[in-house]
Amino acid sequence: MPYSVRVDGHGVVPTGEVTILDGRMVIATITLTAADDGRTTVTLPAFARGIHLVTAKFGGNDQLTP
């Protein structure tokens, strides 16, 4: 399942690690590069039936804090 991720750097191109979570469980980790311009797509594993709270958490870098 594709999941689009966008990190807004407010004038700074965000680079660094983005962690994708299902609730509190890490299900994917991606690295944003300058070429991504803050946007990327990640393929997520299949989910079991039920409700899932999928979130993305930007880890920050030397110019941006999470």
C-alpha cells in the first residue's frame, strides 16, 4: 500500500529520517534527501483488519527540529 509523506521545512529543504508508525509500532523508515524536496512515497506492509493510526514522524536534522 503506497503512503505519501510530506515534510514542510518552512523555506528549508528537509533531509533526514522519517519513521512511519502504526500506533506506536514502527512499520517503515525512509530517508529524505534534498532531491526529494520534502516529499516521497513509501510502500507499507499489508495491515490486518481493523483500525490503524498511521503517522509519520520526522527525526529532524541540523537545520530543522522535529
